[in-house]
Amino acid sequence: MNSIRLFRAWDSTWEGEKEDAFDAIAKYAWEYNAKILLGTQITCDEGKDMQSWEWTKELLGKLGPKHVMGLAIGNELELLHMKGAEHVTAGCLDRIWGQGYLWNKFRHMVNEFDSLGFGSVPVTSVFTGLGLAGNPFYEIPQARVKTFLTNATKLYGDRFVFTFNFYPYFDPSQRLDPGTSDQCTQALARASCWGEQCGVSLHMRQARMKIRTLLGKDGTMWVGETGWSSPVSSSLTTNVKACPAWSSLATMESFYRGFLEWDLSIGGGEKVDHAFWFTMRDSSNFGKEEHFGLISTCDDPACKIKSESFQAANYTLHMGPAESQCADDHLFNSWVHGGSVGGDVACRNKCTITPGCWFYGVWPHSHDSQYWCRLTSSCNEQASTDGHMVTTYSIESRPLGDAMSSASGKYLTLVFFLQVVTCVAGPWV
């Protein structure tokens, strides 16, 4: 995979070491000649925005211009006024749009971006399909998209890229089949396909037309996100939510297959210039769980789209339950959250995705779905666990091989990137 979108460089709530993560991303980019569309946030909190920008500059310094596809300042800001006052106040909206906070920060960040040596790298701000709801773009006091795009294209010219997120999954025009309360055959036929008359292509052609209206010529256009959720996203509110097929794994697989086969054509001789699939793993959007990920969680070793019998690794019992553990140097020695899958599966998954792991030992349930988990590359030595009954397993085989077995444990982030390669380019297993 040589094209990656990162919504932000770092977040204070994330686990792990920032420096290690940045080094891993940079190493991956250099080794695989990858380019990254790197984002930085615009929110109601200037202090957090500037901290996010400092982290972004730090990662930019490690990547260098050769491996940065573009800088994305802000994401889906025209949707903020729909998030509710508990998330976004009227004062915040006025500040972002009416008082020019977005435009001022955009120029400030681009100026610093240029001073770091990125003056020829494209810049953008990412909007949704709602941004097209205007003449030619969305323009209300709480979301002045047209004004922003006019200013940005006048100042930065062709360097500014139009980027939109398109989701037929959320299309409010889709309806249940007439006379049914849970069927959506007709809506799926329109929304989950990739042909010229399919929903996603129609919206992208509309965007192309509006760009020409604003500029009087063509401009570069990226698709920042597109994807399909399975299971149902809690942020889905249209009436097709009642249709099981809409958010089924089969529909997600069909839409994803279409994406992989897509040549970026959108009909009428038109194309988009680049497109990203959303996303690597399931995520949360303003507290609402969404399931667009190719994998469910960071610790999940297999894609959602796979055969029922597929296992990313096969394990056999090595010892226990017993008051004994593998005492060799550990790769991981801490809590895992068992959740609905239990501690054994959570610890096993952790071993499967950890480079060099061949043994995992799991302790009984402790508290709040927490289980102690120890991962090692070998089990030549044993030590007492002081009364705790531990079960230890060893890997019997890895059907997809141990491609990362020689990598350092600090490159865990790369495992998640490389997992997407399996989902994208590997067999449909």
C-alpha cells in the first residue's frame, strides 16, 4: 500500500510512544515509497488545534516532501452545525466561519508548511457531499464552504485540491422497497454499485461540474473517503436502517470489490484524481460507533471479509492451566480488554499481530473485562505465577506467513498498515 490518509499525526489519548509511531510511519513511507495525505484538526479549541499542528509538523519533518501527498487542514467542518449544541456551540460555529478562524488558521499553517520546505505540496480542506448543496457550494452562516473555497483557490491556485467524502451508505434519498418495512433491493441497486448511473458516480460528477462553475476550468479533485459500514453504523438515521441487507457484510464486500475494480471513472468521460477507502478499522464519530473498517479493531488479525473457516494463525496448547508462565523476554506483558470475545481471544489476537510472537499466556479474568496477557518469541524458561492459573499457547501455523517476524516490535503500527494490504491485494479468504 503506497497511498495513506492520516486524519491527524497524533492524539494525547492514544497509547504507545509518539516517537516510535512517527519513526515507524516514516520508515514504512521510505521503504515502500508511500505518500501520505496528512491531516491536522480544526475544532472549537485553539489550544488543541495548535498542539495537533505541532505534532503534524513533527511528523512532516520525518517524512519529507517526497512522501507527503498533501496537507489536509480540517475535516467535514460543514457538518459541525448538525452535531448538536452539546458538541458544537453557536459561538464556535460563528468563530470558525463568521470570524474567519478556519481561513486564518489555514493560511497560518500553509505558511509554516511552506517554510518547512513543502511549498510545492498540495493543500486542501476536506468536505462532504453536503458541501455540494449550494450554488455552486454550500453557503450558510454556520458553514461558508463557497466562501472558503473561493478564497483558497484565489490565493493558492492549482495547488489547492478539492477533496470530498462521498457516502452512498448515508444517502437520505434512499428508501425502503414499496410496501415493505425491511427490504431495500431497489435502494441497494442504486447506491452500492460503481457504474455511471450509480449514486457515488453521480455525486462525483456533480462535484466536477461545480468545481468548473467556481473556477471556470477543471481542478484537481480527490475523494477523501468512501466506504460501507457493516454491521450497521449507529450514525445511520435514514429509513433504510431497518433493512438488514443494507448494512450486511455481503453488501460491504460487494461495494469494496467494486472499489478495488474501479478505475476512477465517473461517467461522461470524467474521472477523479485520487480516492481513499474509509477505513482501516472501525471508529467512533462524535461518540457514535461506525463500522466502515476492513478490520474491526486494532487488535483484530483478520479482515471482516473472509471465509468462515479462515484463521490468521492456528494455535495449540503449550502448557497449563498451571501456576507457570513463559519467562523468556516478553514482547508484551500487560492488560488486554476481553470485551465480548474473552481474554483468550484478545490475547491470541495480540500475539497474531505482534511481530515475532510465537507464544501467548493468558491469566483468568481480573476486572472490567481485563485479562493479563504475556507474549514471547520463545518459551525456553518458565517461572511461577504465584497462584494464578495461566494457560499458554503456541503458534502452530500462520496461513498467511509471518511476514513481520523479523521486524522490531516498535513497528506495530506497520502491522495495521500491512493488514490492509492483505485486505486490498490478497485473496478473498
